[in-house]
Amino acid sequence: MTVTERPGTPTFTDGFLVSSSPATGAEVGRVAVTDPDDVRAAVATARAASTWWAGLGFGGRRARLLAWRALIVQRLDEITDLMHRENGKPTDDAMLELLITVHHLDWAAKKAAKVLGPRRVPSGMLSSNIAASLEYQPLGVVGVIGPWNYPVFTPMGSIAYALAAGNAVVFKPSEYTPLVGKWLIDTFAEVVPEYPVFTGIFGGGETGAALTAAGVDKIAFTGSTATGKKIMAAAANTLTPVLIECGGKDPLLVDADADLDAAAEAAVWSGMSNGGQTCIGTERIYVHEAVYEPFLAKLTATAKAVTPGEAVDAAYGPATMPSQLDVIRRHVDDALARGGTAVVGGAESVSGPFVGPVVLTDVPEDSAAVQEETFGPTLTVSKVRDMDEAVERANATSYGLGASVFSKRRGIELARRIRSGMTAVNSVLSFAGVAALPFGGVGDSGFGRIHGEDGLREFTRPKSIARQRYPLPMSIYSFGRTDKTNALLIRSMRLLYGRGAPKR
Ligand code: NDP
């Protein structure tokens, strides 16, 4: 079967992007493709709207965003059904995605004033006559390029925070989930009908590329590392700042004193829910040798009970992006060819579009299944002699997005040592549901942060204002500075900052 014959592959017909179900291939709907001129026009229109939106102030924006939040919740059945049809995920998973999303929207709307609004900062002794204040102003227009795996939660991590900070947003949803993206845009327009503050452009990668070149003030991208690099290179031409949220190869560590039932259950859910198409989902497990055998027994028993399907209440749905099946198959085949053992499923599990759970042991650390993002319901499990080795191996990929640690005594210590943006202790993925916690990666997982105070500031520029309250008898910032003033400054510098140097 070629890629284009696979259900769910988007097609372009007569200027329309046709979206189809990855489970059945049935058309879900279509949207008009935005050509590059219209992309530029959308950004120009959004710029005008951004002035009005910024002018509403924190209070005005908060009221609108909370109304949007309530509208999304009111229409929960509509959007979860659409997510099921277009992305393939079970409706319960879509509901969970929506719950976390509206939690973030609520938080961003309510916290923006406190985090970003004007505040006095200490001016220091040298500037005792200065009233110093700091505020975070919106950038203007933010371009958001989103993925298909969490078609609401992931782009909304940028959209909600950028809007709350006072920006207009032009959103390019993935070509695999354009209708979910359009639904978000349409519902927002119901609560903000005056100006196109949040608009959409639709199409394939070239539409995203056009957005990057259309004069936006920032690009927030979520997707593959390869595309993230292309976007960053393109944005460099105009010095447009970028936020890059790419994939991961998230490890889960199981210590000798861990609750093995909890760890096994969490590992299977983290690795296999959403068909493994979770950027912060577990892909690799490192287990202390003292508990390796009992943990593996629990893990395999749990994983074997998981069955994907088309039903709204299946454990998980199909691979949303059909070409991903080739990646999953390559990783599993390579792992088996290099001495790995499939203790759950195997090569035959990747017949698509519903990939069965696969658990692999004895996979060499330098193989694709351990080093590259698989984005399928697969887990590799490796025995380690101690937790130092677990940390060392966990840190030995180019990625650094999320991680998990199961340990009764050393959870926080191990969490700190893992090279990742976020680590959950005795749980999985839990950091994503805490609105106050910033979300983002290191290395090939990207940089910049959505969520939390950092996520609000990401879509702003700091504005520093120093107001002179009264002139000092001696002026520092002047050609008129006297020798006497210079001598006083030197004395002050020695007194304030000159002590504590190593003795010579
Ligand atoms: P991409 O990185 O290709 O796509 C992500 C988004 O970027 C989509 O909206 C895409 O548009 C757009 N895009 C593609 N090319 C360009 C470009 N040159 N300029 C601007 N925008 C562009 O990811 P894929 O969807 O192809 O998935 C590939 C792999 O990425 C997956 O196998 C997975 O490993 C990883 N991934 C990680 C995600 C995460 O959450 N971190 C999410 C999705 C994927 P379009 O869809 O229309 O091509």
C-alpha cells in the first residue's frame, strides 16, 4: 500500500484540503487552501486586530477568554466527536485533552495581569532617585504552526497564552487536523466577533512556510525536529523569534524501591495511549536489576490487555499520520534484527492503521528504537545495575523533552539529574496538567516554553521604564560629571563591590 492510498492521508482537490478519517478513510470535511498572498493578508489583518485586542487590556481579554472557555465546554460533545473522526482518538481521550486545555486557558486568562502587568522593581543605591518599573507588552501577531497528535491541547499551549498576553494569532493547523483547528477559530469568533484576533490559514507545509515569511512577530512551532530546523532557518532571514517544541524520546526510570504496579500501569498508559503519538509519552524504560523481572512481568501483562480500535471507547485509535507506520515498522524491525526480543506484539503488530502494543527488550542502546522518536505504541525495556546507569542512559539521546521516575526515596534527586524540560515523579505526564509549570524541551526537543508564567512571557517583550523622580545633586549620566563625583563613585564601588576577592 502506498502512502497516498492510506486512510487519513490528506488530499488537495480544486483548491480545497480534504480531511479524512485515519480509521476508515471517509471524508470528514474540507477547507479552502490559503495561498501565500492570502497568508500575508491574514497577518496584515491580524496586525490591525492586535491593536484593538491589546487595547482591551487584561480585564477585557480575560472576560472574552473565559467566555470562550465556557463555550468550548458547552460544545464538548461536538468537538470530541470531531477529534475522534479527524484524528482517530477515542472520545474519552479527546475529553481529557479538552479538560487540560480549558484548565490552561482559564489559568492564562486569569494570571496574565499579575504576571505581565506593570510592577515596580527596586532601583538600587546608584539610582535611588529613579522609579523603576517593568511590564511585559504583547509582541503583536504570533504565528502558531500546530501538529495533529493533540490537535487542541498542543497548539492551544501557544494560542491561549499568546492571546492572554495581548497578541493576535494566526494559526496553521496540521494538514491532518485542519477541521479541529477551524472549530477552535470559529468558536473564538463567536465570543470575539469584532475583529479577526484569532484566525486560521490552511494547507500543507508550504502554507506553514508562507506564515513564517509573512512578517509575524514570533513563530510558535510544534512538530518534528527536522521541520523545526527549517522554520528556524527561514525565520532567521527576518530575525523573527521562534519557539520550537519538537519531539522527545522520553525515558521512564524504575528504582528498586518503586511501586511496581503503579509504574507498570503508568508506563503502558504513557507509552501507548493516543497510539503512542504523544511527544511526552514514554518510549524507553530503564529498570533497576533488583526489580527488572517482576516489573517486566507486570508491564507485559498490562500491555497485552490493551487493544486499539475504531470504537469511540477503544484504548486508542489508529496512527493519525499514515506515513508514521513506516517509521514504527523500521524501528521494530531494526530492534529485532539487532538482537532485541518482542515480549508483547512484534513486527506483525504494525500492519496499520491500528498498531498493536509492542514491548521490546534487549534492544541495543544505539538502535533507532532507542535513539529516534518512534511515535507509536512501542516501549523498549532495559535492565540497569543502578540508578546512576539509568540516568546516564536516559540522558544519552539528542532529545530532552519529558521524563518519569518511579522511586520512593530518590524521586526528586533523580528527576533533577535527567536532562529534560519536565520530569514526573511517581506519575506520568502530570506536569502537562499543572498550568503553573512551564512546558518545553532541551536539545533536539527544542527551546522556549509554553504554559505557566514563562509561557505567558514567551509571547511578550519586557518593557523597562526608569522615571527620574528628582535630580541628584551630582549627575552621573552627564558630560558635566566632575572629578569629585568620579572620586565618590570609585569610593562607593570599592565599598559596595570591592570586598571578597582572593588574597594575593
Ligand atoms: P512536521 O514537523 O512536518 O509538521 C508539523 C507542522 O509543521 C504541521 O502543521 C506541518 O504542516 C508544518 N510544516 C511542515 N513543513 C513546514 C515548513 N517547511 N514550514 C512551516 N511549517 C511546516 O511533522 P509531521 O506532522 O510530518 O510529523 C513528523 C514527525 O514529527 C512525527 O513522526 C513525530 O515524530 C514528530 N511530531 C512531533 C510532535 C510533537 O508533539 N512534538 C507532533 C507531530 C509530529 P502539514 O501538516 O500541513 O505538513
